[in-house]
Amino acid sequence: MTKMEVKILKDEKNNIEIELSNLTIAEVIREYLHQDSSVEFAAWRRDHPSKPIILKVETKGKTAKKAIEDAINLIIKEADSLVSIVKKI
């Protein structure tokens, strides 16, 4: 399994920008962030297909870092649930 590269470009209380090497992961995290009412903005961009993905998150009432952590924990929980269901088949 290859390790995903992550680099924090900007880290403020309610604003964070993270460079990711995996577009699919960026999109899944973005989608889950939109389920969090404290997230005011969550989007990724890539200037060119050869360039890394930049995920930007802005929050209110919760730190941006905590919002990302919560989204990832929810993704893990739902993935574990899916694995359990598949194992029963």
C-alpha cells in the first residue's frame, strides 16, 4: 500500500489549506465536510493534472482541523460498517 502525501500549507483556527496527493480522498473528505454545519466552505482545486490537489476548509464554531478530523472519523466509521456488511454476505 502506498502512503498518501499530505502537506499543510496554511493552518489557522478557522481556515486550513492542505496539499494532498490523492484526488479521490480529497473529494470524499470534501463531501463529508459538507455534512458538518460548522463548515462554511470546503473545496479542492488543482491547477493542472500534474500538480497536487489543494483542499481548503473554512469553519465557524469549530476549528478547521477538528472539522477535518471529524469528517475522517465518520468516513472510517462508515467504511468499517460497510466492511462488516460485506463480510456477512
